[in-house]
Amino acid sequence: MTSRGTTRPAPRGRTAAALSALIMGASLAVAVPGQASAAARVDNPYTGATPYVNPDWSAKAAAEPGGGAVANEPSFVWMDRIAAIGGTPGARGLRAHLDTAVSQGADLFQVVIYNLPGRDCAALASNGELGPTELGRYKSDYIDPIADILADPAYASLRIVTLIEPDSLPNLVTNAGGTAGSTPECATMKANGNYEKGVGYALHTLGAIPNVYNYVDAAHHGWLGWDSNFVPAAAQFKKAATTEGATVSDVHGFIVNTANYSALKEPHFKVTDSVNGTTVRQSRWVDWNYYVDELSFAQALRTELVRQGFAADLGMLVDTARNGWGGASRPTGPGPLTSVDAYVDGGRTDRRIHAGNWCNQSGAGIGERPTAAPEPGIDAYVWAKPPGESDGSSRPVDNDEGKGFDRMCDPTYTGNGRNGYNLTGALPDSPVAGHWFSAQFRELLRNANPPLGGGNAG
């Protein structure tokens, strides 16, 4: 599945049987099955919705010790290659998922669109099957068949949320030349324009379906939170959203923290804090970033996107599947005031070695359960990356899915320019991206915050 990178600003050098769908958190009201039809889009598709629970993921979760506590939570279905549309061993295809959603009585279905040509040019773990120039095949063999299925009148009662192409546009902003994290592959995709054209085509084609709600991936605060990245990223999103026939009206919203681990909120320090006259922004962890968590970043990015010309009622999603950072190592208060680094490192809930670490992070925990309209400007907290699905293999593994081996998934690797040449913090013995990783799932359960059985559990 997706992998996440961090690029700091260039001046400093510095992711069983079908189970009945449950209501999404306390914020979602019961919807009567079948009452919706292909009506005009609502402002927030999550409000009042009964979301689809993926039985393929749910069965794996329920089979793990303690997994029943989250097995009925709704999550996104990933279409990460052409074969996934029809179904692969152990995973039903798109139409079968939609049929199951209807039979569950759900009226909200979430799907990740993830197969651009030259996909994920900065991370080998989630490279895709299409080469950099295969835009035509992306359109005809991938997007068009998906659109045909989603447009079937049998699914008109479903609000269908699409997550459009994680990693792609952010990579053009930060990794296509001039930074420590740049790669020749990203430079190629920036030069040929196929990320922009592919995203634009997907937005235009899927946006023409009345009950589809497109949300575009917008990375995370540890990727785009610096001033050198923030406004250029919003401009890049606008460019792609007005390419290949798309308009800003084809974009219902954006999603941050897809498949990443950045904390939703940092309760023990703010970006405006100072220690002995030194601002938090100067700490090693924050590294001059303007944001320290995903909620503040998402809300600020929304404001900038509206300024760039997107709709005033634009909605944001935050992936909270793995950013809880609970357990015994979770700080209970601010760090000591002896230095700015001691203050930040002692109080931050995100316990990663570096914010650029994105693969199967040790110590992570399940975060907020899927919830509608939790904060101003936020349409929902969602589980875009289903907990327990690997970010990538810790060693080379032959596969027919186009997924390579990225050293950022190797716990012994001492890093690259995107993580400040630190250890990766990755768990050992991980499988290929998207495959079930039992050890990680069990750790996510142990470190859940809010704790399982409390908080906003569904």
C-alpha cells in the first residue's frame, strides 16, 4: 500500500463472513437502508451514514487476540492494481464489495484509487504496475472500469467516497528536484505531467457520477508543513484539479495522514511555545515546521485551499487508523524545561525516531475510531489504511504486484535525506505492502489511544 515520505524545506536540508455494518462512532446517526437514491450530493457524506465494514479485513482482525474490539470498524477498500478491480485471492473485487455493502444495509462506501503510472516515485515499497508513460492504460484499463462499476444504478443508494492517489501530487512538490529527498523517478513524473493528468482524469471521470465524493490526498504535516512546501502544494493540487477536464467542483475535499503515523493532536506542546527564549520550531523534532500535528495542519490547509479557489465548504478527512501512540510510553505531560529539545521530546506523543519514518512504525497504536464531523472543517476521522496491513517488506520479497523493497522498511537501515539519516523505526519481519502483518496489528491494539473499549469506539 501507500508509503509516506517527509521532505523538509530546501534551505535547512531538514504516509470471514460479512459482518453487519455498525454505526460510525457516536457522531453518526442511523440511516434507513435503501432510503437514499442518486440525489444531489450532501455537504458531508459521513453525517448520518451507515458505513461499509469490509468482511475481508474484518475476518483477519477478528482472528487476532483482542481483534474483535475493532473488527466491526469501517475502513477503505484499496484498488491498488488492475487485478484488484475484479478480485484477487483472499480479497473480493470492487463489484463484490459494493454488493456486500448493499446487503449490509450500508449507505457509505470508501475506496482508495491508487494505480497511477510511475506510482509512488519516492518509495519502492509501493511502486505500482504501470510504467511512467502508461497514462492511456491507467485511463482505459483502470479508471474507466472502476467508473463503470460505481455508476451502476444498483449502487445509487450508496455515498461513495473515493481517496484519489496517495503520495502522487505531494511527491511532485518535494521530491522532484532540489531537495535531499528528490529522486530521478519523481523528476520524470514531474516532467511528463502524468501524475497531474492521471489525477485530473480520475477526478473528472469519477466526479461525473452523482453519488461519488472525491477526496484528494494531501500528505501530512511532516511532509508539507513548511512554508516552502505548504502554498506550493495547494497550488499543485489546484493545477491537477483543473487538468484533463476536471474542475475544482470535482473535488469534494482532501485527506491528510493517509497510511501515516503523525499524531492527530499534540496535547503537551504548541508550535508557538518557547523554552528559555528558543521557539519550539527550532527543536530537532519540529525542525522549523509550522505545524506539530495533523488537526492543525488539516484545518490550515483547508483555509489555503479555499484561498486557492476550491469550494468554501471543502471538507477534510484525517486518517487516524495508526496515529494513537498510546501505551506505557505515552507522555502524561510536557517535557522538562531544560532545553527546547528536552521539552519537545519529553512531551510529544508521536514517538517515532523521526517524522520522516513511515514504514511499519514500532510503538504505534490505533488512533481515534472513525467519527463524523469531529472538528470544524473536518468531515470525518477515517481509517484509510486498515490496521494490520503492512506498509512494505523488511527484506526483498518476490511478488507479482509491482511492489519493491524499500530500505525504509528495514529496521537496520540508517536512513536517507528524507528522515535525516536516522534509523527507520520499522518493525522486523514485515510482509509485502498491503499483506496482513499480525505482529503489527497486535501492537496497534496494545497501544491504542483512546484505549480500546473507551473513547470513540464504534
